[in-house]
Amino acid sequence: MEIKNRDDFLVFLKEFITEIHTEDFENNTLDSFLEAMKNWIEDMDGYYKNIGMREYNDKTLNWSMLADILNASRIYE
């Protein structure tokens, strides 16, 4: 799903919430989820560089990046 604005993010978030207690959600406790989130945020520069995201700016956060952070946090170690 391409997330361009707040409304897109809310659609994403509604679906994300329904997946919290599924097999696809490895970090299903708050502490493991937040630890994974912290780790992914520390490493996300490399992710955006690898996918060639030229407009990535570590000084700002957009709706799409927030969705990336949440998605990565479900499985990242």
C-alpha cells in the first residue's frame, strides 16, 4: 500500500491493528515491539539507501516512513 497522506496512514493503521495477534507479528509484546522499533530506526538509513530512496531525510518523518517503522517493528530483531 502506498501511503501518501494521513488518510492513507489511517487505512494502513486499521489493518495493522488487526494483524497484531497473528503469526506475521513476531514482536507481539510491547517491550519486544518497542525494542525492535528502536533497532530499526537506528538502522533505517541503510534500508532507505539500499532501496535508492533519494528523498529520504533523517531530519523529517512522513506518513510513509512511519508506516515503514511500524511494519519493520513487527519482525525486526
